[in-house]
Amino acid sequence: MAATLMRSISFPDAGFGENDQDPNSALQELDRGLKSSNVGEQCEAISRFPCLFEKYPFPILINSAMLKLAEVFRQETAGSNFVRVCVCEVLETSSRHLDKLINVDEFLRRITTVMHSNDP
């Protein structure tokens, strides 16, 4: 019985089904979660980004996804510290994909605005 319960709880593809072959539609699905007003939905979407990077390691996709994460990190309305910690965890988990980031200056500009906001 415990094995049956564990199989129903596990998320092997982190929400990207077999039908989801298009990386753009997967990114749009996560973007909808990021724009949610519910912090739980935002964090769930954020936590699914590393699987997106593993499944679709394309530089253009990784660049736009990282910029979206940086924007969520920067936003004051959605910018609870818990959401920011989730973004930091994803960046740390996905550190091997950071070399595919094209707009490094823009990414850092979005992140550093929060660093200088006097919010520990």
C-alpha cells in the first residue's frame, strides 16, 4: 500500500507530460504560475524550472527563463523573501546552465536592484 501511495505522489517529469513536446508551451505554462497572485503557485512554478532546463537545454529558452526568474526576484509585489529564496535555490541547482545565459548584464541588473534595497 505504501508503494502505491508513493507512486501517486511522485512527480517524475515535474508536471511536463509526454504530450508537452514544445519547450515554448512548457515555458508559457510556468510563466502563468509565476504571474499568479498565490505564493504557493509561484513557488511551485519556480521549482519546476530546473526540470525545464534539463529537458530543453536550449540557450534561448534558458536565457528567457532566467530573465523571468530574475524579474520575479526583483518584483516588490511578488517579492516575498520566500519566493526570492526559491529563485536562489533554482539558480544554485541550475548553475551548470548559467553559461548559456546570453543577457548577463540584464540578468544582473534585475538581481542587483534587490541587493541594494536594504532588505536583508
